[in-house]
Amino acid sequence: MERSLSLPRPSLRFLPVWRRNFRVWRKLMGPSIVGNFGEPLLYLLALGYGFGRMVGEVGGVPYMTFLASGIVVSSAMTAASFEAMYSAFTRMHMQQTWSAQLHAPLEVEDVVLGELLWAATKALINSTAILLVAAGMGLVGGWQALWVLPVTLLVGFCFAALAMIVTALARNYDVFTYYFTLVLTPMLLLSGVFFPLDSLPAVVVAVVRLLPLAHAIELVRPLVVGGEPTGVLLHLAVLAGYALLGLAVSSRLIERRLRR
Amino acid sequence: MRLDPLGNPSSVAARQDGAAVAVRARGLSKRYGDRVVVDGVDLCVRAGECFGLLGPNGAGKTTTLRMLLGLTPPSAGSIEVLGLPVPARAREMRRRAGVVPQFDNLDPDFTVAENLATYASYFGLKGPGLKARIAELLEYAQLADRADAPIQALSGGMKRRLTLARALINDPALLVLDEPTTGLDPQARQHIWERLRRLLNQGRTLILTTHYMEEAERLCDRAAIMDHGRIVACDSPAALIRAHIEPHVIELRARDADTFLGRPHAFAGVRVEHVGETVLLYAHDRERLLAAAGALPFIQRPANLEDVFLKLTGRELRD
């Protein structure tokens, strides 16, 4: 469809969509914050202490630190994917929130971008909570850990954009379970969140390196531990590549779905 | 942008130009594969009028509205709304249009007042004027005392009124309403009609679809009757009735209709129609009509838009 050129600053039209979701989140902030802090704390304490005793050090750092840096990333992935599937589908299909937005002077691309950036924001909120918990437990190595925040925003956007493809094709909520079980969970288990990649067969590692999560972890883990990541450009490029692919494909699919 | 929607809207200027056109569509078509939903529709809606789009289910009314709003691209044809080509500049056009959709899409995560504020944000409206504006619209919708109520606590009529108020948030010159009173009780419908009348008096242009012929007759300056994706007639309700229906009508209902049909029932100068459990007799000559009905109890009434509708779109059920 031809785009209008006369409106100023077209790139900011997603903002009201983002703000709408933020306002709803703020209304229910209390319980969700408890969840944001409580769950990772439980994971870290249970898994970290439990496994940590047995495992000791992994890759030169205490297991608890290793695990914390992994969970910072995986929770960004989970939060963004969940928001871009269950919540976005609810707004698109059940509540018809998007149709109201499209009756106003907004286009499909504005709605999709606003939703993806909101999902990325949720990822950032979750990861920040975990990072704070980890810092409180003395697991964070230095101030360079602040770089983790923009990275989780990108990780969140990347996974939200991929999940939005699933949402664009979804007829009901069932398909999201498949995506979680068949795509996200294997990626989560094999990408180095819970144990280092080099303990896996070379073939598996080669495949995992084609997927975004491992790259996110290789960026975040050194930053949390107090070191410096290597191959930064490659990792960012992979994440950005998946993000742009997801954005382009999901926007196209949703345009086709809603504009028919 | 002016924030005085209920006083003196910007559309008045358009109305003063007598020939101003709010919507013009030519050769409008929409196909889904082999299925033709809208088939070469030509439409012209004058600024400041209430224009009705009537037709049985599946006639293509909603699809036509969606194309006019730039919500779905036409397969063929050209559209101009408020002087802007659609869909090319639909977004700009929608800044000056309001939409009341067939199915409520109020935001269930917000209260009544928050719904208006959130919708305003989609138009980029903000500032001190907005608060006054929302208060005014709540008053207009008779929901001022419900400003902080959740959407789930509203009745069907209240939801419709809020949806209508929401559609006015941007002071639109054109309002598009898809079945605005479907499912409402008689009081709630009267309420909506009164509010739509006020909008017309302010000089706004209204396009509405409806299944209620009484509603169309009451509100619409002109109406188009659609069937199978085409417009089969378009004029003022009075002119449509004059052009298509004999002036005298008698209705026979239920058992009386059966009795009538059970006897020889061809009468010179009398047209006999059978719909559901009703037999309708039409004639130019009142005496012939009365003779045809004989001793059966009947209801005599003036011809109305429903007669036109049934004549032009047929009597079989549409689902």
C-alpha cells in the first residue's frame, strides 16, 4: 500500500500503541513486579545452591554466576515471546484492540512496531529485575553489566519479532504451546543457559550457533561476570538479523491478515 | 485542532459549499478469489447528509465501509473521502473521520474515561483541551457518572454510546457507523437516534448501515439499497417508496394470511406478496385493495422503506 508522506516524524507513530500497553501493565504492576523478582530469585537460589554444590565452577566462574547470566537472557526471551504471542493475540483477535487502533490514523506497521517494542520493554523489565537480584547476591562482576540492559532490549525485540510470525498465523492459542515446546524450550536447553556449549556434540553446537539465543548469551555472560565479550559485532548482527527478519515477515503476514 | 466537537465543528465549512462531496467511489469492487463481495459500486455522499447503506446480510455493506475507510484495499475502482484518495492517503483521511464498528471494540483493560483518553492518544491528541473534551463527550454519552466504571460493567446501550462518543474524540467531519443500533432495546435506540440527529444538525456527514428500515427512513436523507454486492437503488427514502411501491398497502398476518392464500387470490390491480407469515397487498386503488382483503381482518398502512427493501432484494432468507 502506498504510504502517506505528509505526516511528520512517521517513525514515532508506534508510541501510542506502546504507551497503551505500558498503561495497562502499570495498572497491574504490583503482582507482576513480585513475579519479576520472585521467580528468578527462586531459580537462582534453588538451582544455584543445589547444582552449585555439585558443580562448583563452570568456565572459570562459580555456577551460580554462570546460571544468573544465563537466566538474564533466557527470561528476556521468554518474556518477549510470551507477550508477542499470548498477549498480542489477545489484543489482535479476542479484544479487537488492534482494530480500534486501525480505525484511528494508525497503520498495521505502527501497531506491530509498537507491540514489538512493548514486548522488548517487558524483556528489559524482567532482565533488569534478575540483574538486580543477582547483584544483590553478589553475583555481578562490575559496572560493565549495565551494557546488559540495551542487549536484553535487542534480545527481547528479536524474540518478539519471531513470535509475532507465529501470532500472525495463529487461529487460536494452541499453536503457541507448540512454538514454546518445539522451538523455544530446545533452544533454551541447548544454547548455554544451564551448561556451557562446549559440553555438547559439535553438530549440535553448529546448529545452536545459527540461532539467536546462544549469541545473546555470549554477549551477556562476560558482561555479567565482569569481563569483556568477544565477537560482539557478529553476535549483534545475528540478533539484529533475526529481529529484522521477524519484523518484516510478521508485518507482512499481519497486514495480509487484517487488511483482507 | 479545535476541541469543541459538540458546538460548531469544522465540517460546517464544507457544508456551506452546497455541492461539497464527502465520499465519492467509482467502480468499487472487492473480490476474494472467485467470490465477488462488492461488484462495481458507484457512490456519492454529500457533505452534511445522512447516507444509509441498506441490504441483506452478505450484501457487501461492511466491506464497502471498510474500503471507504482504507481498512481493506479495493480490487478495483477509485475512492475519494473528504477530498483525499483512499487507500493512498487513508491515514490522513482517518484523522478527520470517526468510526463506530459493528462489534464493540472498546478496550476492556480500561475504564470508561480511560477508553476515551487512550483512543485520543491514537490521534496524537493531548494537552489541557483533551480533559475538557473527554468530560464533554462523557456528558454527551450520558456516562459522566460512570467515568471510572470498567467496561464490563456497562450495558449494551451504554457501550454503544461510549463507542459513539469515542468516535467523536477527533471532532470528525465524517462519521461511519456500521449497524449502530443492532441489539439495542427501543429506549437505547431512541437515545442513539437523538444523538445522531444532533451530529447531523452540527453539519457532520453520516454514513450508516442498518437492517432497520424504520431507522433508515427516520435518519437518512438518502439511502442506497445493496444486494449481491451491487447498488440496486439509491435515492431519498420517500422517493424510493414512490418509485417502487404502490401507495396503498394491506397486511394480513398469520392465520388470516393462510386463509387468504387458501382461496383464489389473483385480483386485477392488486400485487400480492408473501413473506414469512405475512401476506402483503399493494395497489394504486384503495377500493380494489379493500375488496381483495374481503372480510378478513387486516392492517392498512402507508407504504414504507421495508416494502421497497423486500421488493428489491427478494423474500428468500439470507444468512
